[in-house]
Amino acid sequence: MKEGIIKRWMIGKNYGFIGVDGMEKEIFVHLSDVKSKEALHEGQKVKFDIENTPKGPRAVNVEVVE
């Protein structure tokens, strides 16, 4: 699993982007891929797996790191 920080979260649209050290692009994350099913907030630390999709990398199995 990788770790990163929520850089942007689109309230009402249920998606955002995770920044990861050493990666140039931010990783897309959708609320449906968050294990707790609770909206994330900018600045939260998370761990996740990456799934490659036709639109680019996507975070899955996302968990908030306490």
C-alpha cells in the first residue's frame, strides 16, 4: 500500500486527489473506493492501493491513517 495526503476534495461530487511523495501526478480517488464511506478532507493522511484504469491511476481500498 502507498501513503499520501488528500490534496483536493470536491464536496458534493464525492471525489478528490491524493498527493504522493515521489509521484509527479496526483492520484484520483472516489468516495466509493474509501473503506469508511465517509468524505475525506484536505490534509488527511491516507493509505491505498493503485489501480490502473483507461483514464489513469485511481486509488482503491483507501483508508484514513490516524
